[in-house]
Amino acid sequence: MEPRRAEGRSERSFSRIDDFLQVEYRIIEPARREQALESFAGRSATPRAPEPALFHTQAVAPQAPPLSPTTDPQILQALMALDRKLDHLLALLQADSRSGLTSGGLRQVNISGSGLRFLIEGTVGRGDLFDLRITLPTLPATVIEALGEVVQAVRRGEGPRGPHEAGIRFVAIREEDRESLVRYVFQRQRQLLRTKGIARLGMASSSSEGRR
């Protein structure tokens, strides 16, 4: 699917979550802004396996080898799923041809289908254009590529070059990547609500036992 510029989409249309994600980025020079926006459309999409699931997948190879009388079907299915995941990870590594991306491991982010907010080392200002690569912890991993514009920058550290918290709005993103991100946010929200519900039940149970 062709990537398109993310214009006219209200940020309030998307749910947001706080999370820890791997975010890589580089700041694009102002003189290269239009070139970057134009070249993003021609950038090859990151290889992905169909329908990634949050922390779990049941991917099966499209053509299974013939079963022998002694083959355990469950073992064979697990091996095929593992082989598919390894192929996908190799494809991701081979597709990484861009240089200059800053990687700091997991970052605390606030993210939605319209953009994200996170802490950036050094100076950043409104209007700066970022080349972004966000890896979602699905199985197999989902890599989101986008261009984002800084709409808010707040200094959080000492000195003029201290870390800045940047609010970034996606200005170019593939629609399928946006949908993957929206799906991930929705799944994480359900996870967090479920976890909170279990915690409340545990507290209520402890309180009830304490009154006996």
C-alpha cells in the first residue's frame, strides 16, 4: 500500500497509551525536508508476516511438508511457526539499509496512531522533521516507519543542550502501518485494563478476608 502524508487527521481520533518501545530516529536537515517527504513514498515497505499478534502468534507455513506416521503434528506445527519467525527476522535485518538512526534501546513513550511523545537527547525545536522507526513487541515484531514533525518541544534537563521532550505528529506513514499501531494500542489498553481489574479483585479479596 502506498504511504501518504498524514494531513487532516485529528489527534483526538486516536487512543493513546504510555508504554516502553524501541524507537530509532534521526533529525532531517531543513534543506532536505521536501526531498525526504518525496522519497518516503518510494521507500520499500518493511517485510512483515501477516496478522502479528501481541506476544503470541500461531503462524503456520502455507505449505506443510507431508507427515510421516511417527511425526507429532503439534511438534511439526511449532517447528514451522519457528521457521517462519526466523525468516521474518532475517528479512527485517536485511531490510535495514538506512544509516544514522539514533537508537537508545527501549524508550518511555506516549503513542497513538497520529504520533508520539518521548525524551530526546540534545536540542530539538518545533518544525523539526524526524525519520522514525518504531518496533512493536508483537510476534513477529512489527516495524513502523514514518516521518514526523515536532509540534511541541519542552526542555527537561539542565543546559541549552539538555534532553527535550518532543511531541511528534506523523506527517508521512503507510496506512497499513498506522492500522498496525492503532491495533497495538487497542490491545495494550485491553491488557492494562485486564491487569488493573485483576489487581482490584485481589485487593478486594484481601480486604474481605481481613474483616473476617
